Amino acid sequence: MKYPLDKELKSLSIYSGSMVGRLYPLINIGYRLKKCRSDEFVSVKKVSTPGYDGASIDTLIIEPIDCGKDLPCIFLFHGGGLLMSASDAHYQVAKWYAREANCKVIMPDYRLLPKFTYPVALEDCYNTYQWVLQNAESLGINKDRIIFAGDSAGGHISAALIVMLKDRNQPIPQGAMLIYPALDKRMITESMKYTDTPIFDSNCYKLFWSMYLKDQDASQATYASISEIDNLDYFPRTYVETAEFDCLHDEGIEFAKKLISQGVDTQYYNVVGTCHGFEAAPKSSLLAACMKRRIEWIKNTI
């Protein structure tokens, strides 16, 4: 069916969730060809960081031109269903954060499905986070001023890592910014009725979970479905943003309300007239308004 998206997002309506689900290998080829490059405002550097089980992964460090030392840091985990690489939209958002919040942005190129299933992506990001903490001084990062941020699967990684860090007695970041996050493998919320929304829908979500937890005992996948964890009162200050016409809408709102009920300083916003992945329209005034609100939250958090 057609959804009343904001007029600036109409171009996204041609990308159905089922099409993205089928064509992700081709989409990835295109994404891989487009690099995140330095510009007049920020510099971009690629480094090798530790991944899971002795592997190494590529990681981007994005920072304002001529920035000083001891800067706050955003770990930005890109979305894409753990199937797709970072896109131009992710790079643009990362550069905005670095420039407007005057911080360093770390973007791990974690390994992807279908080859690398749970918990590889999470452990890749965990190991890179540990590396940054260990090398914070030489990187010019204030390790006491870090937040995790991510959209969709990146929101999943952000939330899951906080639980993992708590369980492993490791430092938890100062904040978490979750943009239409994927949090609940049960798929039981009312918004799972969205089976044909642009970019992503509940059919894609079902595929995501089946690929992610392949050959796993789902009941033992502790960090897969964060919404199922009862006690989350140790979470840092949290920002949750949802899209109106998105199968993940309700689980995002429910997660925010759960944090609030447990005393966590949490803000949440539903962005009207949007679908999942609306960051793919980087020139829209709607995203500009969201970015302004996010930057304000970042500055007030770190």
C-alpha cells in the first residue's frame, strides 16, 4: 500500500523492503565502491583494529580539521541489517556529528551476514571499543566522554554492547543514541503489521533474525534481543528516535519507556511522515531538524 510519507521522502518509496532484501549483494558492491573521504571540514583516516577471535577489521576515524586533543568521541555503528556496508548517507551523518559536535567519530567496518553470524559483528565492535579505550590518549580521545550511536542494526549493536560491557565489567559509555533500533527477535509488536513499507519491513526483519541466529540456540543468544532483558537500569543517558511507518516503530518506543520506568534518563521522538532509513534522504529539511536535535543531545551528554 502507499504510505503518506513526507514529500521530501517520496523518492524512498520506490525501494521496497523485499527488493532491498533480494538485491543486497549488488547494493553492497555499490556501497563498497564509494569511500568516505576527507573534505574541507573533516579528515578521514582508515586504521586496522582488532576484531573477533583474532581477526582484524577496518575502522574509520573521522575528526574535525585541525581538531585538538582530548575530544569527545562517538562510536557510530552503521545500519543495513548486518547485511550491508555503510552507505553515503552513513558517512554524511558521521561527518555531521564530527563537525557539529566537535568530536571524533569511530566507525568500525564490522563483518557482515550471511557469512558472519551472531555474535561476530558485536564482538568485532566490542574489540575495537577496547582498542580505543587502550589507545585513547594517542588517538586524542577523552575516554570518559564517549557515546554509542547507530541506526537500525547499528542501534542493535549499540544497545547490545552496553549489556555486554556491563556483564564483562568494562566501562560503559556516557550515552546511547538509538535511531529506529532493532531490539526484539520476538517480533510481537503492533507495528509488525508493516509488511510492505519502503526500505525495510517486517518480512525483511524476519529474514534478518533467521540469518543472524542461524545455527544458534536463540535462547542462549544473550545479546541478540535486548528488549527481552528485564533489568536495564544501568543504561547510560539514552536517546531513541523512531520512524512513523516502520515495523521497528513500536519496539523502539517500548524500549524507551522501559528505560524511563527503570530510572534511566531517556528521550524519545517519533518522526512523523517517515519510513525506516529516512537518513537516506540527507538533503531533506526533516533530517536537518532531526540532526539539530541529535547534536543538541550529544553536546548535553558528552
